[in-house]
Amino acid sequence: MFAFIVRRVAQALLVMFIISFIGFAIKQSVGDPTREMVGVSVSVKEREALREKLGLNDPYLVQWARFTKNAVQGDLGTSYFYRKPALDVILAKAPATLELVFVAQCIIVLVSVPVGVYSACRPRSVLSRLFMGISIVGVSVPVFLTAIFMIYIFSVHLGWLPSFGRGNPVEIFPGWTSVLTTWSNFKHIILPSIALSSIMLPLFIRLIRAEMKEALETEYVKFARAKGLPEWRVVMVHAFKNTLLPVITVGGVQLGIMIAFTILTETVFQWQGMGFMFVEAVERADTALLVAYLIFVGAIFVAVNTVVDLIYGFVNPMVRIAGRK
């Protein structure tokens, strides 16, 4: 098991190494951050002097090595626009994004589990076929179209829910604000979280349905029915718990993807999170903040995947054995 953990951690470090390298490659083609820092009225000579001071004229590998050395020490650079450490800017925006992802994940769990189980137990029913048809549509429609459609229906036409912003989030402890404390603030997160959940919800419904259908055909489930156990106990105790491992595995992988996909959702709803910050950084050519964001999100994604791999290795020893081949 120790060798398995070492391999997974080494793979995670290698992935972070590649992410940082690619991030700096993107940085070279985004634009000139000095133009945004000093404006167009400053002469080219003065801008070149500023670029030299910031080290932007150094060779690519020199800049990348300098960034890597500082990143290992916890310094992801300084934002050219905010004029403060990029990590501080990201951490200030992180609560909004993480809260949005959390609510979206709750929606996915609360909807996909009952719908997936019902569709597996009653595959030929009209309601089950309706669920599968809707899931296909959900996979096909981009998240920004879903978001715009919901804004038109529930905000513009019906006027039930706000169409943008976070309202007035309450600081629950230093550095962390939340919209989940009052109903007036909670209304702001309903549409963005539903739009974000629409990315993964169809996938989980179909995954749970497929795993449940396979579990219901196994011998131990047939034996449980032959013993005369109630159907609900056969389904939820004997069949459903054996579908959870692949669902949890996929869920861990998709968590990092959802954080990345908040860019579209936060842009449409003007949600002041990391995704919206990323778009603003692109417009301002704040390359230091862009690279820091890529490293931060990449670290979350790699950490989640590594933890999922380790849990899978503990639960299923065959994973560890297969990894030696």
C-alpha cells in the first residue's frame, strides 16, 4: 500500500509540473499586462522599463523557473491589477465558487439518486423513459443556454428570483462570506446552482441507473428476493450500496470539473467567484493572476483525484495489484 501511495503522489506532482509549464506557455500569448497597469498615455519606453522591472522580458524558462521556486514556498506571484498577492485574490473569491459548487452538488445528489434508482427498477415505465429523454437533452444543451433560459423564465417573465449577483452575503467567519444564512440571499444562488448542476446531473442519473440495473441482475440480489425480503430492502440495502463505489469515484473526478465549469455560470449570473475573476483577468491581461488561478484549480483537481485513487485503493485491493503491472 505504501508503494501505491508513493506512485499516486509522484503522479500528482508530475501533473502539477505539467500544469505550471502549460500555464506559462499560455501566459506568453495573453497580452501585455503593463498596458493595463499604466494605461495608453504612458510612452513605449516607460512601459518597456516597467516590463524589465517586472521580469517580463526574461526568457520563458527563466520566468517559469522563478515562478516554480516561489510557488513551492507558497508564493504564486502578485496580481498586476489588484497589486497584491495573487493567492490572496483567489482565496477572497474562493468562498463564492465553493459555495456554488456545494449547492450544485447537493442538487445532483438529491435528484440523481432517486431518479436513477427509480429508472433502474422501472425501466419500461413512462416516467422512467421521460427521465432518460430529459437527461439526453440536459447533456446536449450548453450550460450558458440553460442559464439564459432560466433567467428569462424565472427572473424576467415570472420575477420570482434575482437574475445576477450574490446579494448581501454575510461573513460567517473571517475571510468567508455566505449567502446561505438568509432567504433573501439564498434566492441569489438558486438559479446559478441549478444551471451548474445541469452539467453533471444527466451523467449521474444515467450512471446510477446503469449500475443499479447491473446490481439488480446479480445472484446475491436474486437470493435476497428468494429469501422473501421486502423489495425496498433488496433495492436499497443489497443493490444500491454496491453501486456507490463507481458513483463516488466519478463524483470525485467531476468535482474538479465543476469548479472549472463555474466560469460560464458565474459570467452569465455575474457571480463574484473565481470563474468571474478569471474572465476579468483575461480581459485585463493579468497574466500573473491567470497562471495562479490555473495552478490553484489544477491543485484542487489533482488533490481530489489523488484522494479518490487512494480511497479506491483501500477499498479495492485489486487496484493496487493492477498498478504493479
